[in-house]
Amino acid sequence: MLNNTMITLRVKLLAYRNAPEELYQQGTEKFTQLLERQYVEFVDQQPDVLFFLSGGSERAAADMLEPNRFYTLIAFHEGNSYAAATEVKAYYNQHGARSVLLDYDSRGTRFFVKNLYQSLKGIKRLRGQRLGLIGDVSDWLIASKIEAPLLQERLGIELRKIPWSQLPSYQEQRPAEDFLRAFQTEYSSNLEATAKVYALFKACIDREQLDAITVECFSLVTEHAVTACLPLGKFNADGVPAGCEGDIVSIVGMMLAKEVTGVIPWMANTVKIFGDMGLFAHCTISPGLLTDYTISTHFETGKGTAIQGYFREEEVTVLRLNNTLDKAFIAPGKVLRRPKYDSACRTQLEVKLPPSAVQALRENPLGNHHLILPHDHTEVLSLACQVLGMELQ
């Protein structure tokens, strides 16, 4: 389950051999002007940040190097600090280490350090989380399955596969009252059946102590004419990442986004990329991301219940990982229209994208489903992916 222990940014102060204690005290004071002291831990081993206080610190920095870690090097112009950091940056590059060199006095460094802390905190909070796959990955998602060992190795997430046969029938559940209250203005017999589906998933989450779920949901609608769309939307609104179609890539991206930004994104189909924009649509959006919505039916089948609404914000971030967790697509976007085409899933969004993003989506997409976050989170998400060793598209 979720790790709620205090997470700190690990910082190594570097100076010449036998440097006076006063120099380190000055370094401590300087660094805590970048990030509040309560979030910083000054360490001798396994640092996230190397803070160069003087020249003559190069060998000590070289001894810090470990494979598969991301290092932030910070230096200033006094005392040959930047000269030492430049030598170390070259050494790290030669040895294939991922690192970035920052000027302490640059206006953007404080912002970077805060994003670094937020990224590392989110990544560390993922470790030990449990993801439930109810059913299996839908047959058509041929690029969206992550094997459990890779997920555990790269992100520390445990994948628990829960066959439908291990769950009781949704029809045996009592309709969840909190679900009915959330959508009471749209109360109907269909909603009562959907409230039973919500109760089934909630019981599974509690029993298995899950932090997130993804559901192979089409069997519900084809066999019972009831859908998971509304329950999944409510889980997302309540802070539990929940995806559909058993899409593991998307739910992992949702989990990462939640821990790094505090926002659970909307998982949407890529309906069309045209001109300088993309059209995205799906039936499972959180009502918390909408200004207004109605309860409609599931698009592909015309059965069950789904959310049709108007996306709240004007700026978005579009995110997608790949199934080997070594690439990420991240792009800012501007909302152009909130259409209601009859030919796509219920909630829809037309987004203006940068030319490079349009080209990537056309020529080298990482899959169909993309994640839409309100506001621009590109910098912190890009940094998180960089820390994880993902190539950014």
C-alpha cells in the first residue's frame, strides 16, 4: 500500500579535502534557500543532488557515481565550484550517467529543485503500491500491456491479477449509497445497477488493499448490459486511479501523474490527429474535471451509463508512457472546443498541440489511450520521466 513516510531530497555537500566546517555550514545555509530545510537531508551516500562548494571536490563526486541514478549537479561561480562541477559533469557523461548541471544563481534553479523534490517524492511513493487488474488486458490493446516483473523492477508497483471468476456477481451487491448520492439527480434503475458494480469494485479494492485498478470492462456490458464507466469516474474523483479496458500502460501513467502532480488524469481515446490539434474522447472521465455533465449510455454499445460533460480547464497536459517504461510522450495543449460528435465516446475535447507533438502522435505514437491532465504539468512530469530514465518524445 501507499508509503506515507516523510520523503526528503538527499543532498551531498562537496568541498576540497580537509575543508573547514564553516564552509559546510555555509553550504547548508545556501542550499536551504533553494528548498525548505524540512524537505532536505544532507547525506554522505546515494545523493540526489551534488552541491559543489569548492574546487578540489571532483574525486569525491566521482566516487558517488552509481548506475541507473539521476544526478542534479549544482554549482556557483565562487571558489572554483562551477569548474569542479563541469569536470564532474564531463566524467558522468563519459560513464553514461544521467545528470544535469545547474547554476545556483540562475532564477530557474530554485524552481527546478522544487520540481525535482516533487518528482522524487512521487516516484518514491509509487514503490510498494498495489495495482489490481480485474479481468485481463483487452484483446485490442496490443501495445498497452506491461509485464509484472518489469513493473515491479522499474517502478516498484505490484501487479495483482484478479480474474472475474474470483469476484462475486455484481448483482449480489447492495447498491453503494455514496455512489447514488453522488449522482442522485440522475437516479434511475440503470444507475442502481451501476451502483452495484461500484460496490463490487470497492469491496475488491478494500479486500486486496489496492492503490489503483484497471478493469477489463467490456464483458460487463456485453454479458449484463451494465458498464463500469461511472464507477471508474467516481474512483478517480475520490483519489483512486481507475482505468478501463485493462490498459496497464494507462493506469500506470495515471498512478505516476497522481503522485507527481496530485492530479489523476482522464484516460482518453485518440480519436483523430488533424492539422495542429488532436481530438480525444472517452466515457470514464472524473466528474471533478467537468463543469457540467449528464449521464448518457456507453458509446460503443449504447448500453449502461457513462459521463458526458464539458472539460473544465483551458490548458492541459497530454501524457502517455510506453509498455517497456523507457519512453514517454508529454505535451502541453490548449483546449479549442468541447464538441459532441455522434461518432466518438461521450466526453470529447479538441486540443491544440505543438507541431513536434503532432508529428510524434502521427509518426511514432506509443499507443491509443492518452492521459489528459488539467493545467500545464509538462516540466515536473518531464523531470520525473527523466529521473526514471525514460526518453521523452
